[in-house]
Amino acid sequence: MNFTKTRHALCLSTMLAAAGFMTGAQAQTDAPAADNAKAAAPAAASAVPANVDAQAADAALRKRLQAVMTAIEGKSKMAASNFNEEFLKQSPIDNVQKALDSIRTGVGSCQPAGRMESPTPLATSVLLNCTKGFVPMELAVEPKAPYRISGILLRPAFWK
């Protein structure tokens, strides 16, 4: 009987020590990520040149968003001229079109439900209201005319 109590106490101690180790390890791995995110945020904010024409950039951002929405709906293919060269090196236009097509086949027809205000006229976050769910999307344009898309991020859908 004494052996059973000792064994249970030892198991409990081992579990608590393991939980403490896992929590400590988690805190250590989260800390660099949080530090990196904090360091990246000011860098991203300061990356916007002071001489950006905010109205022209916002108008171009809306135009590019409309082109993306038209492609998601399948009404037209996404033209490579909507993207800057650096973006197309990383993501060829065929891959972009496949990703946009997969939204339509996965969650159905989509319309912008809302657009988040951004501290920069060069980027926006949009929530797409689709037939089967909601898809968060982020879109960024380059800081000079013709304000082509420099980044697009499609997040996983939230199902209805």
C-alpha cells in the first residue's frame, strides 16, 4: 500500500515537472516570436515613404481589390499586369489564379463584407463574405504608380 502511494506521488511529480518544462519551453519559443513581431511592426510602419500620394494609392488599392474579386468570381482571369515583378517571381500568375479559383470552389461566391482601415494607404484587410464562410484577405500595393499588387494573403475560411 505504501508502494502504491509512492508510485502515484512519483507519477504526479513527474507529470507536474513535465508540464512545467513544457510551459517554460513554450514561453521561450513564444518570446522570440513576440520580439520579432514587435521589431517588425515599426519597420513595416516606417517602410511607407512620406511622399506617397495617399488618395492615388487608395484608389489603386480599390481597383486592384476589384480585379481580385472579379477573378475570385471567375468572371475573368487575373492579369499579370496587376502584380509587381518581385511578387510574380515568388508566386507565378498561374499559382495565384489557382489560389483564387480554389476560394470559389471551396467557399462559393464571395463579396467584400468589410474593409479595415489601415494606417497606410498601401495595404488593407478585407473580410470576404462567401456562400459557405468568411475569408480574411490582406492586400498590399507598391508605394509608387502604377501601384501594382506587392502582396496578397488569403487566410483560412471561417465556416458559416
